[in-house]
Amino acid sequence: MGNTDTKLNFRKAIVQLTSKSQPIDASDDAFWEQFWCEHNTPVQDVFALVPANEIRKVRDVMPTNLATLCYKATERMVRAVDNSCRTQGEQQTVLNCVRLLTRILPYVFEDVQWKDFFWSSLPSGSEKEETGSIPLAQSLLNAICDLLFCPDFTVIGYRKSGPEKAEELNSIDSCEYIWEAGVGFAQSPPRNGNMDSRRTELLKLLLTCFSETMYRPPTASDEPNRWIVHFTSADNRHALPLFTSLLNTVCAYDPVGIGVPYNHLLFTDTLEPLVEVCLQILIVTLDHDITSNGPAQSSAYIHDDSTIADNLFINYLSRIHRDDDFQFILKGVTRLLNNPLVQSYLPNSTKRLHCHQELLVFFWKICDYNKKFLYFVLKSSDVLDILVPILYHLNDSRADQSRVGLMHIGVFILLLLSGERNFGVRLNKPYTATVPMDIPVFTGTHADLLITVFHKIIATGHQRLQPLFDCLLTILVNVSPYLKTLSMVASIKLLHLLEAFSTPWFLYSAPSNHHLVFFLLEIFNNIIQYQFDGNSNLVYTIIRKRQVFHALANLPTDAAGIARCLSNRKGGSSGGGGGRMGGSSQGAVSSKSFAGHDDDAADYQQRKAALTASGTGSGSVGGDENEEDRISTRTARLGLREQDSASERDDGSRIGDEDARSDIVEESMEGSRPAQEAEPGTLQATLLDTPNLAQITERESAHPSDLASPSSPDLPAGGQEKLALSDEEEPEGTKKSGTTESSSPSKTPSPLKRSVAQRGSLRVTPAPAQHGTQVKQWQPTPEWVQSWRSKLPLQTIMRLLQVLVPQVEKICIDKGLTDESEILKFLQHGTLVGLLPVPHPILIRKYQANGGTTAWFRTYMWGVIYLRNVDPAVWYDTEVKLFEIQRV
């Protein structure tokens, strides 16, 4: 193609940078022009011709040459802007400079000694005297922004074409050249694939400039990134049209188009790479802590006006208010989020997008900064178009350790939404399965889908999801007062969780495991008190599993009883202190069903499974060996239906319909595939610890008038307190036993510690010893157990059992019932009005912005950007410090 000679010259010039004994003179134009003139070297070739080791060698051995190269490339771009980049030769030179700088910049950021290089001024001896006072970085950013609105280069020119008629780029009104119709702009300019590609390359360079954040340790990631500060400030005259162009390009994108099958295989889509980089630029620039002065206060970080005013992108986003604009943004985000879920009869006939992680971060940012948008989303059932893809990704990623960040962002968004009453109300809309998911088939609402997926995550997810259990249950607590009808499947799943979490040895194995039981009891109380009428399935399941609640009420609090529970776990023996756990008692409510002869065997199976699980878990806290064994033991320990149905089939006194229902419960949706573990060798970026639930939520009453009233007797205030213990509020027994926040597996000592936090969960693992020192093993004390057992909110459920169990048994005996549908019919028409304790006030735990989640999001976001940019692999193999890159 005649390009071989120019590539050879280009390669020789690169070699000369390191081989010459003297620095090459900045005025030797003939030498420097070889890098960007007279050739068209694609970006992949630039990356191949400029190897990493040579860039580092120039930087360390001949720093003057690298400095001159950066100066010269920037200066060449500035000159092109001054000439309005009119000719084809000029445009090609700009692209060559862009590709070269994209390749070099990460290696400049890598070295701390070069930290201020771009913020020094251009040497005054250069041809552009007047740019001497402006830092190099600002010259580069200004040039990139000008070039993004350059007629006939990156935007369609509206004036007469031809070099002599071109507008002066320095004086152009870029608001006339916004890239796409949408927010604040009505007309959609004609599409041009070449212009899409050039915009993409310029934005990639912009993203590379912003990536300086990646080369700081997590503790320093709060420091303002000067590149982003300048780009989002009033000093950037294109800030508004750029923000609008990025936003509209993302939200107007329709990957399916007119829907011709396989069109993405026939034509190159130049728009997809552009949309992806626009989305990445948006989420990076909206990272609000960038402009705050000093590190964020993790305990009480709030968006103060000075933070937002400095960042025009946040300012513009927070000021969008028209319903049409909200609808445009929401439709765009849901269209792209639902793209991977689209089903078609022709395999692979529609384009699949992979930017769902960036989309979720973007959705999070909009909801966080624009509360009007959040309320707009919740105003209609459109919020369910956000919910379903999130649940799909959560369910699909639960076994894949490389996607643990995706699990977190999905759960954080649901936590944010669940703080609003409307979200709980919307969940009552019936769910029609449109996408195959590896969950039991059910007929019901979106609430049933939510509970079923959460149960699947807790029961079969990998160990690194343990810190999310609190959040998952908090979401269910928040929505529970509004759930009108739970299906039988969802009801059974909720009771399964209570069974697993209320096993005595599990409760006594870690200082915060009992929080999970408090959450579950609060869910049941909310539904019984506020939605009793439509929830006969749940009431029936509670009656069938009443033994679980009796066992909870009779938990042993004496030292001997506690020791016996813990030794049962170690020795695998059945039975256990005070009230045998009805681990698998599935007694349907007939007169003969109070104690099934298979219960002990099933109970023993469950304990044995728990024993195996804790055995495998203790070997390595974060390791992934034996993961399948662990998942299966964990499933067994949750007492899932395979085990239960076996004990039911053997017992003739069970309700005949039970077997059929077991089959329905565990039959997965047609066409679904099980969640897959990560392929060996998959790259993943490490994350910061999951912020503590007490840090990220604040409790408030759903009825403001109740704020002054004292807590009602059936749900003591103390019981509520236990649910959101902050670091200082851990019960006495914990401190007595010598556990400090740092050694407790449930605590996150610092939002910036880069490890996987272990929270006590179904598989209890001892905290790892730190550098050979022996961590003192936590021991439960009778005082500690008593401090929370006495506050278990069991009154409402016990009263329900006290009233309904005798009535149901009487019906069974009188009518000789063996069919549960008759019992459900009776419960549907029953009432507990006047029989239950006074309804407790509804407490919502709302997400609260704080430094911990801000730091977490920043690390996650840059990790995603690092891993998603593979062609070219801009940051691959550079020494990033914000996170570590590991192979699964």
C-alpha cells in the first residue's frame, strides 16, 4: 500500500529517540515531523511500532526527548486548530498526533517524577510565543475540544465547503454543531462514519488524559484530577455542547436500528465505539469528588454547592427538568440496558452491547445528582425496565468472581430505588417472563422475581458476595410494607432464608450474623401488619414452618447451651441446645403433621452440609478452589427443595399436593442456562471493601407524623438499632471478647483497604491471620446473646400462630382436608383485625451519599474502563495503582 516505507521511517525515528547520545534538538523539524506527517498509520500499528519498553527507556534514559515529543505533538495540534484544520493533510497529521499521544501518556502518568510535566508551560522558544503562559495540559485539552467541533473533520459543515470558505475554528459557535438531537437540541445531523471514527479517537485521547487517576493509590484518589477539573470548568468554552453531545449520542443510540437481522455482521457500526467512549467520558467527568477540596468526609459527605458549581457537567445534569428530556434519557438507558436480554428466533441475529456496567454507573450518577429524574423514573412502571435487566445481570453473574463489581453496582442501585415508596408499589405489577433466567418458574409479580433472584444469589453465589447480604435484605425490608401478594415460590424462599440464618451455630459464629434474622423478621412483620389480606401464601408458609420461630424464641443463652450449638457444628451431631431447629420440617398443617419422622434425618443432613461448608471455607478465605463444592454445600445448607421434597415423599401424612409443588419450585425457566463461573485466566480489577451498611443508609419513618411517637411494643427500638449497628455500637459481648473492628469479619475498617471483606454468612470462615500474627478468635458470650435475643421482634408472628394454627388444625380435622388449596382459601378470607399488636411504624433505610461509596465507585469505574478498552489496549501492562489486575 506504499505505507511500508513510512512505517519504517516512523519506526527508525522511535529508535533514534533512545539511541542518540545527545538529546535531539527541538528545532530539528525534519526529525520531529516524521512522527506525524506524510503517513497514515492506524492506531493499532502505532501501538505495535511504539513498544512499552522503549517508551519507558526514553522516559528514564532520555527524558528530554520524550518531553520534546509531547510538546511538539501538542503544538502541532494547536497549530492545526489555528489553521482551522482545513486540508486533508492537516487532518491526517492531527490523527497521527492523537494516536501517538494516546500511546505515550499512560507511561508519563506511571512515573511520579513526571506528575507536573503537563502542567508546566510550553517552552517560550517555540513558534507559539503566546501559549507560553498556558500549561501544556490546557493547550492539549483546548485543542481536543476545538477539534471535536471542527467542520468537515468531526462535524458536518453548514457553510460552503472548501478550504477558503471554512469558518475560523477559534470563533465557531459549537452549540450549532451538537452531534445528536435530544436534550437541548432539536435537529439530528446526518450520520457520517468517518466523523464518528475521528470523534472516537479524539475522545479516547481525552479519556487517556483523565486516566491519571488510575496511577494514584486509592488513598490519594480523592485529590482533584486537574485534567477533569479544567475540562468541566468554565475555562472550557465547549463544556455545554460537549456535555449535550455526549449525553444525546448515548441516549439516542439504537443498536438494533430498523431491525434487519444480522445487519451488524454486514456493516461496520462506527457508532458503537463512539457511544461506549462517550459513556465512559460522561461517568468519569461526573465523578463528583474530583472537584471537592480535600478528602471527602466518609461519615457525612454531602453534595455542597461549591462541589457541584465547579463541575459544569454535574451542574448541567442536575438542572435538566423537562419531562420530555427525562423520557428521552430514560428510554435511551433502558433500551441499551435491555439489549443483552432481547430474544430473537435467529441466533446471534441482533447486535449485543457490552456497556451495561458503564450504563449502570451512569444511571446511578443521574439519580444521585438529579432527584427530579429519580422521581420521574419511579412515577410509572418504567422503573421495571431498569429492574429486570439489573436482576438478570445479578442472577447471571452470581457465580463469576470477575463480575463481583457488577453485582455491587446492581445492588447499590436497587438499594437507592428501594428507599422510595413508589418502587415498592410498582413491584406489584405482574411479571411476564420475557428472558430466560436460571430461577424457578413462578407466576406472580416483579416482587416475586426480586425475592427469587435474591434467594438464588444468597444460596448459590460465590463467597465474595457475603458483604452484600445485608444490602439485599435491606432492600426487601424497604419494599415489604407495599407487597400485596407474594407467590408460594417467593414465600418459601423467604422462609428458607430464615431457616438457614436462624440455625443456632450460624447465629453464634460471628458478631453480626443475627442482623440477618432481624431483617427477615422485619420483612414478615411488615407484610403481616400492612398487607395481610393478599398474602395467604406467606401466612400459610409461616404456619407450616412455625417450628423455626419457636426455635428462635427458645435460643439457648447459657454458656453451656452456646458451646453445645457450636460443637454441634464442629462435630456434625444432630439436635442442639434449646428448641431443635426445624431445619427441614415441612409439616403441612394436618393433625398428624406436627412432627415428621424424617425431620431429624433431614436436620442432620443440613447440619452435616453446614459442617462440610465451614470445613472447606476455612482453608482459604478468598481462594476459588473447591468453589463448586462450596456452592453445593451452601445450597444444601439452605435446605433447598431437593432435600425437602425427599422427606415429604416418604411421609404419607404430608399434603398430597406438596410433591407437585416441589417440582414446580425447582424447575428452571425454559431456555435458561446456569450461572457460569469465570473462564480461567479472565482478568479482573480489584475493588475496595464494600462500604458498611450503617455507613451507606440512614433510617427514616415512612410516615413523618410517627417520628415523634415511641416505638410500639411489638418491635422494640432496640431491635431496630441492632439492624444498623455502626462501628461504635457493637454489643457489649463483642468488645468483651476482644474483637476490635479490624478483626471482626463484618467490619470494614477503612473504605480504602483493598481486600475482600468477609461478612459472616452461610459459610462461616475465620478471619485470616495478619502477617503471621494470631488473630484472637471471636467467642459469643451469654450477655451478648441475651442483648439481642430479648429484642427479636417475634410478637406479631407468635400472635398470628397463636390465633391461626388452632383454627387451621380444626378445619383439617373437621373436613379431613389433605389439600392445601382449601387451607389457602380459608386463610384468604380470614382476618386478624384487632388480634395483632398495634402496627409498628414503617422504617425505611435510605441510601445516603458518603465517601466510602464514592471511593468504591471510582475504583470500580476505572477498573471497568481499563478492562473494556482492549482495541487498542491503552492501559494494558502499565503500572496502575488505583487497583490491581488479577487473573481469576
